[in-house]
Amino acid sequence: IDGSNFFVDNPNKFAMGKVHSKDPSTVLGFLKPFLQSLFFVSLYATLVSTYTAEKVIDPTHSLLQHACYVYVFGQLSCFKYFFVWKLEESINNAAGLGFNGYDSKGYPLWNLVEGCDPLAFETSTSPKMMLGAWNITSALWLRRVVYERVSWQPTLLTFAASAFWHGFYPGYYLCFIPLGFLIEASRKGRRLFRPYFIDKGATVKLFYDVLTWALNILLAHPMAVSILLPHFWDSLAVYKGFYYYPLIIPALIFFLPLKPSKKKTKDVTLKEEKID
């Protein structure tokens, strides 16, 4: 599930010259993700020995120490995945498989088999936006295979399928199932609270974005680290260090019968649907 996903006929059409009438040079499409991959692997190799799994689950740490170790450990692991996906992307682009036509200004697009968008991932203000920038092509595959084919709780079932696909370690399920609840709770929370912040000026909007970005890190990172420590007690130790709030808060928002504010306008509703 970590590999790039594309339809079988895409490379066939490209090889036969039936995709685009004008084929661009692959140099830029290869060079940009390749240099990014070198950057991320350098960061990972430099810092990985300092922040180990043993320090993440150390029960003697305070809440602040635990949060710092979990965040840095998770961030370094992200760099490892960024390296692999960007290297893979550069190889696909060198073969021409990543070419996706031209933008409105005539510049070539090399995002057909893009594995991740690091900048969008790091600056995301919701779990949905964050996961939309992570393992992009595989997420698209899961959406088509599971999400669009079920009518009852498609988000939760999609994440359950993803956990099953990864394997049977408890940490996989302690990661993906809570993430599914977090996304649903995030959607509900945005509809509840976002109307009080939008259209109130740039300063208020910036405050809202920073707040949701911080909440996204505080809630999503502990869940993501669980997949890196797949044994049950190790994964549970990550949540225990946070007094289980990454599990409790999304569950409360998800199950409590909270209703959106009556102040929400039709325009806000449309904006929210686009975000979701």
C-alpha cells in the first residue's frame, strides 16, 4: 500500500505516444523530487539515533517531555517515508510515468504518481487535509475500492480496511481506527465552530488556522506513532503518556449529539462540503 498507484493503461498509452501530443523533458520532473528525497534522508540519518522508540515510551517522562519525544519521533519517521516516496516519484518521472499534462500557463505537471506533498502535510489544519497529502495514490485507491462502495460509515470502514491491509499488529488498529474517528470528529467540529471564525477578518482567520493546525498535531501525531510501535503495550504506552486524550476527545465529539450552530449560512455549508 506504500507504492504508487496508477492505472495499467497509463504507462501503455504513454509508451505508445497516445497520452499527450507534446512530451516534455523529464529532467525537471526527475530532479525536483530526487533532491527532495536527498534532503529528507539527510535529516533522518542525522537525527534518528537521538530520538529512539525507547525514549518515546519511557514512563518517567512528564506530559511535555512525552509530547516532545512523540512529535520528534513521528516527524523523523515522516522524513523516512518522504524520502522513499520522493525517490520513487523521481524514478517514475524519469520514465515519464508521472507526466500529467500541462497547467493553464503551459508548464508541465509531474504529479500523476505523486506519493506525498510534504508542505501540505506539515501545514494541514485538519486530519483530512493531512492524510490527503500522505501516500496520495494509495489513498486514492482506498477511496475507489472501499470508501465509494459502502453506504454505512465509509470513513471508518476505509480505515479499518487500511489497518487490515497493513497486517495484524495491534498498533496498526490502534492507529487507523482512531484516525477514522478523528476525521469524522474533525468534520463535526469544523461545522460546529468554524462559523464563528470565518468572515471575521484576516487576524481571526489566522488564529483559527493556527489553532486547528496545533490541534491536528496534538491529536493526530500520537495516533500515527502507534503504527511505528506496533506491539500492543508499546502503542498503548504512547496514548497513556497523554492520559488517553487523543482517544477520548475524538470519541466524545463523534458520539455526543452535538448540532451545528444556527448561525451557519448556506454559503458556509457549501464551503465545508468542499473541505470534506
